[in-house]
Amino acid sequence: MAELYGTETEWQTMITRLRDQGAISSLEIAVRRVDATDVWVLMNASMLSDGKGHSIVAATLVDITDRKRAEEEVRYKAHHDVLTGLPNRALFKDRLTIALNYAHRAGSQLAVMCLDLDGFNVVNEAFGREGGDELLKQIANRLKLCVREEDSVARVGDDEFTLLIMKPANVGDVTAIARKVLQAVAEPLAVDDHQFNITTSIGIAFYPQDGGDAESLLKNADSALYRAKEAGRNSYQLCSPFLARKAAERLTLETALHQALERHEFVLHYQPQLDLRTQSVTGMEALIRWDRGGKNILRPGEFIGVAEDTRLILPIGEWAIEEACRQAQAWHNEGTEIRMAVNVSARQFQQPNVVSMVKDALERSNFDPQGLEIEITESTAMADPDLTADILHDLKNLGISIAIDDFGVGHSSLSYLKRFPIDALKIDKSFVQDVTRGGNDGAIVSAVIAMGKALNIRVIAEGVETQEQLKFLRDHGCYEFQGYLFSRPMAAAALTEMTRNASPGAYTHRYARVLQAVPADH
């Protein structure tokens, strides 16, 4: 071994021990080689006499650097997330406990944020573990930039993070950080030449208002996180007294949802789509409902979020497509040729088997692909434009029509829209509702209609409820619509009579009033 140099203090301590004890066994000491590299050694030493009245030290040194590094690595992994280098749940909880003790003594407050990435599983399933891991590392780096040096960021689950905000002056300081986090996560992410748009939901709990210990704070922040997801995601929510009840209700709903398919509790309702130019029903949009018995029928907004989180959306979505195709074929057998529109969820759309799944549903129902229109939301389309383009072209090759639902709500790039084989744009009802009240909504709707004409794409307005809205749409060149003005979504049996003869004479008086907005030359 090369010559070793320890610190003066270390060597002085060792000499003192040798004089007092006569020997040292199994002493682990950090020393530095003459070449300036640090090593750990295991020392066994004895104080001897050279026979001339002088004391000498006889010692054996064993290099244990590799062992010490391995032990350090084990300790590091026990407290850190290996992928991102962030503290893990155990270390975060330790830091939170220490911070709570300090806050208690100082009479200050602190805040805990629980974060969950919206739709991360879809990205992970579509691009594999490596792609998902790279995305998580980028997210971790962004989160660290959103907090101060005294704050902490930890990864506590697959796509779950927690933030500890020390000594915030007020609630506004914490919500400002939450908005900063939302904005940072929403910035586009690039992984292997693919661009991702992902969001996060945040739950926030404060000490001492929402809990006096680590467990209660984390529990309440997590409950607030679920509330943020239920409110539409890409948002933050503060803790409230109602969250415990909400969490219990969610658990009950999730349990019932697992049994719903087996019990055949899902049904489809259909909302007609009308073309003012031909004064006829040209399509039906299939909308799922959960019939839990009696009058307790749930709409998608009340359970689809839970179905997405639990992956139950996959079998539910597959059933919905096949059932819609089966009903459309039944109407076709009666002589009614109507396009059937079915919405595909984000998670299902990015499954590797989505095209084969739709193809199988068509074959089992014996339904002509040209009669099916697949709808995906704008945000789903833009999550990964390259993947979207590939899937849409494969669906188009089957003969299926493609519609972009809720158009105008997301952040579409026209350069990407040109690449998608789109047949229809559906204007989101939030814009249609206010087109006659001035402001920007009318301008947005007019621009979408003009863009559709320029690209030779059908434009359908959703949520039309008044004659004034319909007149605005007609005057600006949008002739296809659906909404309560014409019909609410109804069960197939209630629509059968209407679909047998899709002409104005077949409608009852309450539908005929819709046609009053159509001039004779149309």
C-alpha cells in the first residue's frame, strides 16, 4: 500500500488510545493516500517496545473502501429514489417530522403538497418504462426549480411527488408555488423525439390548521389531491373538512365500479346530430351512463375519472364501442343509415391494441366501418402528436371517420392538425353557450368554422340549447349540431321511432320548432 496520511486529529486520537489501551482492534478510519485519493482502512495496531526504550506501533491495514462505498450506497438507496435522486417517502417523512417539531417551537406554519401526474400511466404504457423514467427525471428537475433551498421535494410513488414548504408567510405564498408547479409541469417534454404534454394535480394541507403530525398532514393533502382530480385535473385544491367524506365516497364508487360490468349496469344513450341543410338526422353520438338501479343513473363526469385511474376504462370503453356498433347495425337493418359517433378515452386511445380493438368490435357487430366515427378530445390528440397521427391513419385505413371533440379547449397546433386525417371538428359547448352574449366566444366559434371550411372538414356544434345559438351558427356557416334544443341523449328504444324515417315529417312537434331557424332556401 502506498504511504497514508490521515488528519492530525485522527492520528493523535489513535496514539492516545494505544498508550492508554496498549492495542487497537478493528478501527475503521478514513485516510488519504500520498496521491491524494481518499480510502477507508481497517486497522489493528499494538504499542510495542523496540528494546531500546522507544515505543513503536505495529499495525496491519486492510483497504475496506469498496465495502464502505457499498454500505453508503445501501444507506443512500434506503432514503432516496434511485431514478430521480430525490428523497423517498421515508426520508421525506423524517424531514417533515423534524420540520413539524421546529414549527411547533417557533409558532410558525408549514405546508405539504401532494402531486400526481395526470395521465402518466398512458405515457408509460405507450412508450415503455424507459420513456416513462426519462419523463419522470425531467419532471423531478422542474419541481426542484419551483421551490426554495430550505424546501424539500420527494418522489413517493410511481408518478407521485410531495413538496414540503417551510415557513410560508401566508396561504398565498403556497398557492403561488402551486401555480408555478402547474405551469412548469405543463411545459412540453421531449423524450426520444416524441413531445409530451402532461399536467399534474395538487393537494395542499397546512400545519397546524389541517393536522398536527406527519401522518395527518399527508393524509389530508392526499385527500385534497383527489378533490383536484375530480374538479378536472391540472389544478390544485386546499384541504377542507369535507375531504374525508369525499375520500370514503370515492372508495365506495371504485368498489361498485369493479362490479358494474359484470352486472351489466352500463347503458348507452344516444344524442342525435342534425344537419340543417338536409333537415335530417345524420348521426348519433353514443354517451355512456351507469345505471345503478332505480333513478340513480350516473353521467360520465361522475365516474369516468375513477375508471381512468383504475384502468377499468379499458374494458368499459371496449364494451361501449361494440355496443354502439351493434345498435347502429340494428338501426341499419331497419333501413336507417346513420353515422355512429363514439368517444375513445385518452388511456384507451394510446393502448397498443386500440386499432385492433376497434376492428374486432366492427367485425363482431357486423357494422360497416364507414358508418363509425371515432371521437378523441383535442387534449388526447396533442398528448403525443406523432403517435396520434399514426393511430388515426391506421383507423382511417379501416374506413372509419375521425372527429376531434371539445375543439378549442386544448392547445392544438395547426401544423399538427394538418397531419391528422380529420373528418370533423366538434366545437366545445362552453363556446357555443355564450356565442350570442358578445365577448370572445363568438369570435372563436367563427374562426373554427372558417378553419373547417378552409381545410374541408365538417364542423359540428355541441350543446346547442337556444334558437339564438342555432341562428348564430347557421349565419356563420355551421349547419351540423347537437344539443338539448333538438334532443337530450336518450335510450335506444326511445329513439327507434325517430330513426326509422329521418325526415322532418317524422319528428314530433317539439322537434319541428328547431327547423324554424332554417330558411326555405336551405
